[in-house]
Amino acid sequence: MQKLSQKNNAHQAGTGKIADLDGGSFCWPWLRPQLSLSPVILPRIQARTALRRETAQLAVPSVVVVQPKRSAPAQEIVLPANVQAFADAPIYARTNGYLRRWYVDIGTRVKEGQLLAEIDTPEVNQQLRQSLADLATAQANLNLSKITADRYAGLLKTDSVSKQESDNAAGDYEAKQANLQSAQANVKRLQELQSFQKIYAPFSGVITARNTDIGALIDSGSGGGVRTELFHIVQPDKLRVYVSVPQVYSQAAKPGLTADLTLSEFPGRPFVGKLVRTANAIDPTSRTLLVEIAVNNPTGQLFTGSYAEVHLQLPTAASAFILPVNTLLFRAEGLRIASVGDGQKVELKQITLGHDFGSEVEVIAGLNGNENVIVNPPDSVISGETVRIAQPAQGGQ
């Protein structure tokens, strides 16, 4: 009985073996296959479970995200510009003749009212002499008509002449007065035309062109001929710089903004200007706004007609953000970005772009700044898709 109890205790202990009556041990036949296979089955089960877990994890796409950066309160845009003089005028002749002499050449600084050239006008001189003779004739006829009208008025009192004859004499006197005024006006016109023999500078500036020489035929164009520009004068002390601002920045380009003007011949040396006026209209051809920037040029270092670049500091919208270009999704319904929201779910958001900085873009609408935006999102990404963030959100506002 004691040996049987020992066998039962061994069986209850889970060894699968009991002591035989002779002090040995034996195993029940139905337990032998399970006991021999357990070291092989358990690792397989564990490996299968781990594989299933890893497969489930790999089925969720892994993404890298970045957070939008808030743009600066003012952004700089660089635009091409044309430099023009504050005052720029071609000088033409107002009378016909031949150039007698010129007194200034290109590059000459002149004062307002300074004599530039003289024109010899023999035809105008002859017409003036003829008009003076006509004026003298009109004056003599008027004197005679006045004497006649006065005489007839005195004879009419004694009924020596008829009323009709007296009225004719008075009317002739009035007509002669009109003829005299016409002759005087013609003389004054020719005198003014003769005064155009001398060409004066309309304002202080620099002569940039001289297109005539001594003895050249001068045609004012009054007779249907081709007018010839004699001189060209500019006022370079103050410059007008015209810039075409893209439509997207038109609302930010307001008078009073400061602008820096740079030219290739002055490396590293900006010239300060001020935006003074805009066209207040968008050019339908180029979709740009024409603005004028005033730049002081007291020493004349900047030449009119130069090409320059204007650096404008434009205020940006308060909700503008900066994103890398590899976060953009181009869809048929419009531009989108993919962000990771609550529950690691993808959310597609519509955005509006501002300025393109090359590797980055400005987003002026559609973001609030706390999004985790997916970098290099696949074209197949959809809203509601589950993803796994492989890298913490970077950036900062």
C-alpha cells in the first residue's frame, strides 16, 4: 500500500511517471507523445504570435511629419525695376529754319531758362516784316475811315447827307477797327514765332541727347513734315523707379513702404527709396500692379534708364505659415496637405499658397499651425487612413 501511495503522489505531481513495485519508474503510454513534442510546439506558437503582431504593425504605413512654421511679420520680395528721371522731356523746335548754333552737348548740366541753341528763320522774319506793313496799312485805313465817319455825322445834323450815307461811313469805320485788330494779332503771332528762334531749357537737368548740328534743316511739323527732336533733357536729382508687383502682393503694396534699390554696378550698396504711389489697378495683361518708388539721387550716381532690383518689405498675413514643398499634394479637386490627427488618422486639408520660396512655400489659408503634416505623402493617401508617426513632429512656430 505504501508503494501505491507513492505512485499516486508522483502522478499528481505532474511528472507523468509513477514508481513501479520494484522501486523503478514508468510512464503512461498516452502521455509519452505529448511529453516528447512540447519543447518543439511551444516555440512555434510563440514565433507565430510574434509574426502576426509584426505583420499587423507593418500593415500600418509609417510616416514622417513636420509642423508648420509661422512666417515672419514681413517678407522680402525682389522685383525687377526701371529707373527713370523725375522729369524727362524731349525738346523740339516750334519754328522752321536752319540751326545757327548750339551751346550744349550731351552730359552738360543746364539751368532752367539757359540758352541751348539758336535757329535762323528767314521765312518767319520776312512774314513778320510783311505783317508789320499790313498793320501800318490797316492803321492808315482806320484813320481815314474815322475822319470820314466823323464828317458824315456832322453833315447829317444839317441834312447835307442822307442817313444811309452816314450809317455807311460809321459801319466802314467799325470794319476798319476790326481789320486793325486782326493785323495786330498776326504781328503778335509772328513775333512769338520768331522768339522760338532761341531754344531754352525748360527745367534744370542734364542733356542726354543732341540730334542736330549747325546748318541742319529744322522742321517744326506745322506743315505736315516730320518733327525732329533737337535735344533730350532729364532731371536726375530725383528718380522714379517703376515696379510691377504681382497681384498676390498688390494689397500689401501701400504708399509709405520702404524699399531698397540695388544695382549690379554698386555691389553690396543699397539705395533707400520710398513707395509713393500705385496705379490702383491691375494690368490685365501681366496681372501686376504698377507702383512708383521715389529715390533721391543728389550726386547723380544713379543713371536714368538703368535696370535695378527692388527689395520690398511687405507685411504678411497673421495666419501665414511656411511648409516644405514636399508636403504638398496635387489633386484634381485642388491643392491639399495630409496631416495626422487624433487616433493617428490622416486628414486631407485644402490650403491656399502665397509666395513660392523654392524649397518652401507660404501657406496663407487652410492651416492653424498645430498640424502634423506628412512629409512626402503617397499619392494614394486618403482621409481616415491609419498611419504611424515614425519621427516626432519638428519645426516650431
